[in-house]
Amino acid sequence: MAVSLRRPILDWYEAHRRDLPWRRPDATPWGILVSEIMLQQTPVVRVLPAWTEWMARWPTPEALAKEPPGEAVRQWGRLGYPRRALNLHACAKVITAEHGGRVPSTYAELRALPGVGDYTAAAVASFAFGGRHAVLDTNVRRVLARAIRGEEHPPRATTAAERRLAESLVPEVEAPRWAVAVMELGALVCTARAPRCEACPIAGQCAWRLAGRPAGPVRRGQRYAGTDRQCRGRLLAVLREADGPVPKSALDAVWPDQAQRERALDSLLDDGLAEVLPDGTYRLPAG
């Protein structure tokens, strides 16, 4: 089955792939690492301008490492999950100090970088350095769940069985292209909510489609309005848009629920996304 899946997906990718800057031949390993961290839980359309601005400002790890971490948070803007900005800054520091300013090429070295998990390490090792790895993001997991296991959605957490299946499908050659091709198929055709089976190059082999597209368990979207996460975002926006430290009153003004506001502010401090000065004012972290 692996061989019969590979060629149609690779051919489809060649004809339908998006022209994304981090996929171009001149993309640097640093640019690929930045893109992979930005793309976690964030759609491409939002990442594109953020990635372009980030790379224009910090084209190398050394350039970012020279800045205070608060500048990474400021530049991150409204991409969400801003701890990723701190992780990128920490990665830049380690890459500069321990790897001579060059993004390491092996999975093990990448996995040891701050905030870099299994997926990101495998993706960078594959896409930046041509390594042979099973790259399992949400899109890839969904394609494999449907095409091979006949399930509408993959399990919430990656299982050992999923990993074994993905590894068995990685070709000896064209491994990086295979990884990105399956990812692209999941992003553009085999989508979570409205899969376009009529446009799928492996529709004739897909176990889920051949079974009549049986519905899996209902997955409810995460509520955002009114949550601590939204409150954190409002508070962080005040710090990000300020030229210097801000008084507590400026933070109090953007969220009415005092208990929730204090809880969210404490969490920003605990996560290192904000710091309080001796005079009681607040700012982005200075390092």
C-alpha cells in the first residue's frame, strides 16, 4: 500500500504545492526553524507576513540573540501562544553560544533546543537538511488516519502505532518531499471539516472514503471569548504596544474582571512574558 500511495501524492504535490518562502531552495535552516515554530497551531495566511517581517529583522540566530527576549515577544504580535517567541529567542541564544550560530542538523541536537519537540525537530532535520524522518503534524496524521485506518480523525495524542505506520511509509529517497507532500495534501484537500475527496489523488485507495466516510467522535472547538487566554492577550498587547514600562492602571483598563485579570497577569509573569519593576510598573522581559 505504501508504494501505491507515494507516487500519486508526490505527483499531486508537484502540481499543486504552494509557493511558500520557507520551502524555496534559498531558504535557510534558521528560516525553516522559524517557520515551523510559527506554524504550530497557526494558519499559513497569518504566518506569512509575520515570518517575512521576522526574517527581515533577524535573518540569523545571532541577530536575534543580541536582542532582549521582550523584543521577540513584541515582534511576535498577535500570532498567539507567545511563549513560542520566547522559545525562538532561547533557541537563538543556544544556537549562537553552542553551535557557532548555525542551526544544528541532527534530530537529537534539534530536539535539545529550548521548546523544540519531536515534530519540529523531525521537520527541520528533514526540510532543512534532507534527513529521513517521519514528520507527523496534524495534517499528516489526518491523511494517514483516513487513507489507511479508515478513521475520520487521528487520536488526540500521537500513538506509538501512528508513529510506526508513518515511519513505514517514509521512502528511502525523496523523504523530505514525501513529508511535505502529505502535509500539503492534508492542508489543502484532506481538511478537517470539509475534505475535498473529489480532488484527492488517492481517493480510490482511501479506506475512510471507501467505507462511506463514517463520522468519528464530535470534536468541539476551543472557546476563546472570555477566557484567561483572551485576557492574557489583552494584557500582553498593552505591554507590546508601549514604548516603555506601563503602570498597573493601564493593564486594569483593558479587562473588567479583576480576579481573572490578576490571574492572567500572574501567569504572564510566571511564563516570563512580562516582568514587574521595583516601582510597580510592568514591561516585556528585558533578559
